[in-house]
Amino acid sequence: MSDAAKAPGAIMKQNLWTSNPIFMQVLGICSALAVTNLLSNTMIMTIGVVFVTAMSSLTVSLLKSLIPRKVRMVVQTLIIAFYVIIVDIVLRAYLPEISRNLGPYVGLIITNCIIMGRAEAFAQSNGPVLSFWDGMTSGMGYMGVLLTIALVRELLGFGSLFGFQVLPAGFEPWIIMVMPPSAFFLIGLIVWIGKTIMHRQGEPVLEGE
Amino acid sequence: MNKQSLPYTVVFSFIVCFVFVFLLSLTHQATSELVQLNQELRQQRAVLRALAVDFETDDQIRALFADIEAVEYDDMTLYRVQRGGETLYARIFAGSGVWGTINGVLGVDREVTRTVGLEIIDHNETPGLGGRIDEPWFKQQFTDKPLLDGRLEVVREGGTEGQDGKVDAVTGATGTSRSMQTILNRELERLQSVLGGEA
Amino acid sequence: MLQDMFMKQPIMRKVVYSLVPIYLFALYMYGWRLLALSAVVFPLGILTEYIVERSRGKKVSEAVLVTCMLFVLILPPAVPLWIAAIGIIFGVFFAKELYGGFGRNIFNPAISARIFVWISFPALFANGFMIPGAFGAAGEAGVDALSASSPLAVLDSGATPEFLDVLLGFTGGSMGEASAVLIILAGIYLVATKTAQWRLIVGTLLGAGALMSALYLSGVSPNYPPQYAIFSGSILFVAVFMSTDPVSAPKKPLSQWLYGFLIGSVAIIIRNVGGFPEGTSFGVLLGNVFASLLDEIMPARKKPSKPAAAKKKAEVSA
């Protein structure tokens, strides 16, 4: 990675836009399908992901000189799992309703490739502060896309936003929007729109990884 | 020190595991009581709702639940409450829905001639379709609903208000409505067998 | 102007011709509802395809007319117009144009459209059926839930509809699926003109019929005698018009048999066991998924079969 790319601003632009985890790298799709039918659930879940990516990148970066190469992956997984369980415990204790709605998906943050990807691709070879920043912005790139999907799904599927009814009572909810398949269509549309805009801007477009 | 050597790797792995697991245990310990309370509260809230007891705050739930006795009949735990000179019973049930188990609480009167209330604890039905059994309008139908021959019927066409033993189904959710009917009638039978037997 | 807008596709035109009698019959049964739905579906379907194809510098395919016509005919008559609008836009855009337009779509656009709106608005679909007859006047006069429901629903409730009614089509249901006689005639025309592949039709009916008889005779679903089950619901319509879609069906003879069989049996399984009253649309979608795979795993033939070659030519000339 060139020095220019390591500037905080450049990292942010990459993670939020030009190599956005969801619509450029197509990572973390499972949770994007499953927990995006209500904005409030999506919000809590993605905040969890931002926290976990940021903290695990930070920790991996701090420990990187101490970790033997042989057990590198195992230790990274351990660190990620640690933060995920913390998020799970905190949700269960302080936000029981949302924790119940999210069901197994909090635990499944562990399997979210974005986190491991950032730890391995960035934190392993960069300083702690920059790694923290990289993890956080990656998580936010994920958050942005998921919230967009959730916005459409909750609006059309329930006629509400963050639980507040915004569409008139006569509105007929689109049940398919409540079910996971609709997220496929929406992710597809977002990838399409995102890449089209990038082509227009003349950015070099990453064709999947 | 050689960081790739076996002893270092073993010691490092051990320390890392120990530290992280220790921290986790601490967090778990610190919150386990709260988590337990949340779960109890959930169940208590459901039982109170099924017995049509009004409450607002969590503290009220605990206070009101103190008036409720848990009684054992055969292998069943029933929750009993006295209200307006009547004895009401509720039982936590589980039954299979379309996608998974539906857990809930059903409240009935002493002779099992009417339901007092219904509360769904959790379910995995299709959100927005069968999942609507968790919405107030569906559950409120069971508030003081007289039974017909000790049974309930979930009617697809709707418009059952005021009719004994009949409640409206969720529109479009045939499977879930059918499951609810089966679960509830089986539950009513069980309640009748223990409550009806003791005259 | 119109000539410039459409590419010429004689095969698709024959499908449109074969649908005309069914369309007229539906007009008699439901009157203005059919016309209103058509007035929404056709312009929107063509417009959607036109907008996308224009950016590619291509013309609109005549296949979109078939898609629109089929979509109208598989809708319940009293379904709100805006639902039809959402359906056809979704079907043409997502199921057809995003895959690259005519000839490239994996899924049948009309069926995709129907499933999308059906899953989205199941209640409005369930309430969308009407008593047929007298150019729709019978339906407008009053709603009687039982007589408006399709023969399938009648069977489901344990009653038996008049067999002759079912055969001739004086029963409720989606607009085009009712008249077994007209659909069979259309099927004969399509096969005779080499527009449709008979293996696909027979395969679908065999799959449905075999499974249905097995379920009936074994007592699993005693409410559905096979002779009714074939002629009621949309099995016939789907066998003749949907599983024969030249784009989404497989090309090799053996895979065509399997494909038809798959559609027919899945439709019956969903109809009898699943939560939905009719399963033919799901059967077709699932068949579509496996179509290319079926072609892929079949042993290669020495020379391509005639219908496939003829179809290729038709596409090229179009």
C-alpha cells in the first residue's frame, strides 16, 4: 500500500466508498440479508460491528509484534470473538428486546468477513491508531449500506421508520420486503448504482475480490 | 527471544487465552444477574398479560407477580390468581408453528369456559404474515372470549367479533392460523383435564 | 413507428394468437377488470423494456407482449391496478432486462412478476377472486366467497365442483386459467405450429398427474381427485404457456422431460402440502433454476435436436 493511501482521509474514502465492504468487496452479505428489515435492529447490529472491527483492529495492531506467525489467525479469531461476546452480553443485559430480535446474528458477527479481513489486511501491518480508524470506517461503510437497505425495507415492509408510522394507514405493506429475499434485490440495485456512479466519476472500479 | 519457537507460541497462546477469557468471565459475572432478571421479567410479563392483569412499569410486574401462585397439577405448572371473586389460571405452552416453535401463555377461567387472555412469548413465524399473531389486535381477541364446547376456532373469513369460540385469523397466514388453532385447542384440552376434573 | 420499435419474432406472435381466445373468454367472464388490468400492464411492460433497451441501442422484443398478456391472465380479476403495475415493472426489469434482455433471462418474467406481487400482497390476492360471467356483471353484483373462489379452494373445503364447469371454465380463479378446453386447443395449435415443445407440456402434466394420483390413491389428500386437479387451478395453463417458454426451458429432449416433470410435481407438492393454495408458479421458477443444469448434465448429442436448431434460427433472424 502506498504512503498516500495511508492518510486517514484516503482510508476513510476507500472504506466508505471506493472499496466499500458490501458493494465493492461483497463481504458480510449474510447479515445484510437477515437483519435489515427494521432500522432500529440494523442500527444496533451495525454499531456492534463498527465497535468490533475498530476494537479488534486496534488490539491486533497492538499485539502484532508479539503474535507468533503460526497462531496468527487463531489469535485474531480469539480477539474478534472476545469483542463479539462483549457486545452480546451488553445487549442481553441492557437491551433485552433488541437482543432477542437479533437472535443469533449478534453471535454471527464473528463470522463477518469484514472484521477478519481488516485485521489481516490492515491491522497486521499498520500502527494501532490508523488500524482503529481503518476498522471503524470499514464498519461504517458496512453500516451505511445496511441502513440504506433497512430504510427501504422498513418503509415498504411496515410503512414505518425506526418504528414510527410514516406512511398513511391505507398503505398496503409489501410482505416480501420483510423477508430476506428482498435484500437480494436491494443489494443488487445498490451495487449497480454504486458502480455506475464510480464509472461516471472515472474511479478505477474494483471488480470484486 | 525467538518469537516463532514452540515454547514461546505455547506460552503466548496460553496467556492470550487466559487474559481474554478472564475478562469475559468478569463481564459475564457482572451482568448475569441482570440478564436473569430480564428473562424472569419477560416470563412474568407474559403470564400477567395472559391473565389480563394491568401493569405499567417493571416494578409493578414484580409486585403483581408476587400475588400469583404457581401450582403443580400432574406435570403441569399453572399460574393461579384471584380476581373479582374468580380464580383464573394460566399456563405456558409450546407448540409447532409454520417455521418453528411458538411459545406463549394462555389464561383461562376456573371451569375453562372462556379464555382470559393470550400472550406470545416468542415465535419464528413469517414476519408481517404469521408473525402478526404477536400483534395486539390478534391477542386481544382472546381477552374474555367464551369458548364453544370448550374449543376455539380460528376463522379465515374474519368478522368473528362477539361470536363464541371464534377468533379472526391473520389474513393470508393460513398455516400459522391453523397451527394456532391446533396448539390452543390442545392446550384447552389439557387445562380441562386438570381443572375440570377437580370439581 | 411501431414497426421500428419492435423486433420481429414470429414465434412470439403465434403465442399471442393462441392466447386470443383465452383472452376473449376472460373478457366475457370478468369484463372491464380484464381491460383495466391490460391497460395498466401492457404500456408499463413495454415502457420498462423500451427504456432499458434504448440505452443498449436495441429494439423492444415482441416477447414482452407475451409476458404482459400472460401476466394479465394469471392475475385474479379484482386485484388492485397498482399491484399489477408493480408486478409487471418488476418482472420485466428484474427478471428479464437485468439479465440482458430477451433470450438471456433465466427466469420467466411473467411468473417472476406474479410471484413477487403474490408474496408481497397475499391478502389482496386471496380477496381478488370474483364470481365469473356476464362480462363481469356477475362479479360486481355481489361477493359470495365460495362461488368466487377457484375450484381448488372448493375442493380444499371438501366439496366437489361440477366437472363440466371445470372443463369449460365457468369457475373462479385467475383470469386465464379457467377454461381447460380453450387452453388445450391453444396447446394443440402451438405444438402443431412447432412453437411449443410438446415434451415440456406432456412432462409437466405427467409429473402433476402422477404425483396427484399417488397422493389421492394413498389417501394423503383425498380431497383432490386427479381428474379435477389437472383441469382446475393453473396446471394446464402453466404446462402450455409457462413451461414451454423457449428462453427459460432446457433444450435437450431428456432434460425437457425432467424439467416438465419437476415443474408438475413441485406444483402439486406445494399445492397439497405447502401454505399456498396453488404452487404452479413456484414449480416453474424452480424448474427455471434447474433448466441450464439439466441441459449441462445430459450427455451431449451428436447433432442438436431440430426444435432447438429452429429456435436458434428464429432468434438470429429476429
